[in-house]
Amino acid sequence: MTAKNIRARVRDELTSEIKAIARRQLATEGANLSLRAVARELGMVSSAVYRYFPSRDDLLTALIIDCYDELGAAAESAEAAVDRADLLGRWLAAGHGIRDWALANPAEYALIYGSPVPGYRAPETTVGPAARTTNVILALVADGVAAGTLPAPSAGSRPGAAGCAGTAGAVSSMPADLAAELDRIAALVAPTVPRELLARGITAWIQLFGVVTFELFGRFQNLIEDSRRSFFDHQLRVMAGYIGLR
């Protein structure tokens, strides 16, 4: 191994150790990370840590990307284990994969889905990792459209209601500014998905993370106590019906 390779290996190992210590800080301090505290735990001077992460925001960005990637991998792995034709099964698997990761990593989930960190602005490098869970959901919806099992729902159909036939009224009932926004999103990420169906997919995605967030942040105390997994599964199935997954 060359000296250059050795230096690169040492740098990678130390970078990983810095991030591991910072993740432990998340559990006790939230996003109030301190590079000086990380340096103390490493037994290094602060200036040495700054060579790896020039600022707190750089360290936060690295952690956020790691967390999004881990969450995305959990959703992808769970969903990939289900038969491609089983759209409902894929949706349920992805949802439970997301929840399971969140329950196992509450501080990391809070970092990416909790309160914004004051003064921090996420760079473009976080966009791709953040989109991984969304892409799982968009892919199964697009597969349903391609297979003809997910036609665009009618504007007035209710969550969980049987049948999603026809688009009559769906376009005219949608505000023009929202329709334009959805068309823009569709052109970028889901060109085969009808506008109304895309709107429902986004609603289901928000609902999924909303239920996880309520559970992680203690909003179910004295409300849903002993059946939270069942409640989450029920919410997933209600949203599946709303999208049209059978």
C-alpha cells in the first residue's frame, strides 16, 4: 500500500469516527453540534477536526446525507423484497421500512425531519439522498400506471373508496396554480403519472411521514399506546386505498 493510500485510509477512518461521535451528540444535544466537543472526545485539538469538517454546517450536512441515505436504503431494501406486481405489498413494505429505521434511529430521524436547525441551510448535495424514499413511492405508482391498474382518480372520490375510474372533473376542480406546480413536478420526476394521481401520491407520502413523526415526537401519548404498529399499518392501508392500490 502506498503512502498516499495509507493517508487516504486514515482520513476515511477518522472522518467516520468524527461522524460517529457527532451522531452520539445528536442523541443528547440534538442538532447543537460542537466541533470542539467532538475534538475533545477524539483527544485532538479543534484545529485538527476543522481540517476534516471546516464548520459545524459541513458536519451537519455530512450527517444529514448519511441519514437520508440510510433511510432511503431501508425503504428500498424493504420494497425490493416484494414482488413487483404487488403494488400494495410494495407500499406497505416501504412504509414499514421507513418506520422501523426511524424507531431505531430517533435522533437521526429528528435531524432530517424535525425542527430546522437555526442558521443552517441545506446545500444541493442533500437533495438526491432526501429523494430516495420519495422515488420508491413514485416508482410503484408509475408501475401501476404502466400496468393499467392505477388510472387517474376522480376528483371527488374518498380515501379508501372503491374505484378510481375516469378523470372527469379532476382537472377542473384543481386550482390552476396547484395544477401548474404538479405538472412541473411530473415533468421532472414522474412524467407518466397523471396530475391527480401524483397529488394523491404526495398526500400519502406526507401522511406516512406524519404518522411516523407523531409517534417519534410523543404525540400519541395517552392516545395510541399499545397498537402503534397496527395503527401505522392501518394508516398505510387507508392511504393505499386513497391512491388506488389494491
